[in-house]
Amino acid sequence: MLTETALLRVQHLRTSFYAKDQAITAVDDVSMEVRPRQIVALVGESGCGKSVTALSILGLLDPPGKIEKGEVWLGDNNLREYSKRELKKLRSKEIAVIFQDPMNALNPLLPIGKQIKETVMLHRKVSRKEAKALALEQMHRAGLSDPEQLYNKYPFQISGGMCQRVMIAIALISGARLLIADEPTTALDVTVQARILKELDRIRHAEGLGILLITHDFGVVAELADYVYVMQSGKIVEAGNVYTLFANPVHPYTRQLLSCR
């Protein structure tokens, strides 16, 4: 991997879900790293534990889920030692998240411009006029053409691809160092998917972001990722540089996933 200091370090993470007297392990001894300006893919089939890994990193795991052991470091901060309040504050500034269904992630009752403006005001001490100007600037940075025209539109009035760009705009407002993208293109058609992937690639260089990309799609991995972790049944079964892994997959599960592309 790159020589630059890791932005995110996950070490020996284990997360289980409890039902009566039975514990079901969803994430089993997972370790990984993400560095600035690097896109790291966590890839595997649905139900393998990818999203639970992300929720564990974010500290958003609800009962009956429980992190049983492991450490999650963001720079020099061990997130496992943080209180819920401290984690919420840190997440709002340092970690951004975009989800696979942007239409449901946005508030359907508010114009998209207002949603972005309110996020600006949450993170910065500015007037409403300044917040609107910053919101329009953020929309432009996220690749939304003609922000003035889109500002007063509601989520249902724009395409899924545009909604995902709105989510990217909101995610970048805090100046976060880490972006967790959970299946960000699954709900989009192939043409729009390509545009969103290109946008993620652009912003990681422009903003210096480290990106953890969660996906089941090795086509997306080939397009975007620098480094890959392959997950099966909660375990990392293979990891490596994207070129090496595609050229010479070692684990049978990795070869199976690649054959399905």
C-alpha cells in the first residue's frame, strides 16, 4: 500500500448480533487501512458483513448488534474510546457518508438547496445569505450544473444521479477527511453510475479524501479502487493492490466473484 500515514485503521474488529442465548458473528477479526487520496474497496456478496463493518466503524450499530473487540483509529483518535456524544461530534466533522439510495436519504419535504444550506449552517457560523452562496458553490463542486435552477427543486423532481450528487455535496460540507460510500451507484443506471464514479475519483484528489467504497460490484472496483479487501462471511479472505488482485486472485471466492463480472 502507499507509504503515507493511514487515515483510517481498523484492527481485529469483531461484531456480533445476539438473539436469546446465541451470538451470530457478522464481522470476524477484520483489519484494514485507508489512506488520504486513496480509494479502498470492501467487496463481497450481499449479507457478507460489509455494511455492518461500516456501521461498526461509524459507531452507529444498534442493539442487538455489539462490537466485541477491536480498535478503530481515525488518524490518532481511537474511536472505540469515544462516548456516543463525542463520536457524533467527530462524525459530523471528520467522516462523511453516502448511501446507495439517495432518494430515501434526502428529506422529501425540503428543497435540495435548503437541505444543503442547513448543513452549511450546522457546520459554519455564517448568515443565511452566506450559507446559500456556499450551498450553491458546493452544488457546483459536486458536479451539479445550473445550481441556481436546481436550488428550489425537491428530491422527487430530479434524477437519481442528481440526488446522489446532492448527497456528495452535503457530505463534503464539513471538510471531512474520510468518506464512506456504501453501494453509492447500485440504484443508478450504467451511464449515471459512470458519472458518479468519475465524480468520486475527482473529489478524492481535489479534497484529499480517503474513501472506503463498499460494493458487491467488481466492475466498480476495477473502475475506481486502488486497494481491495474481499469479504466472505464476515472475514477478509484476500487483500491486495487492485491490479495484482485482478491479475492473480488467490482465494477461490475472489476468483468466483471475478468470474461473475
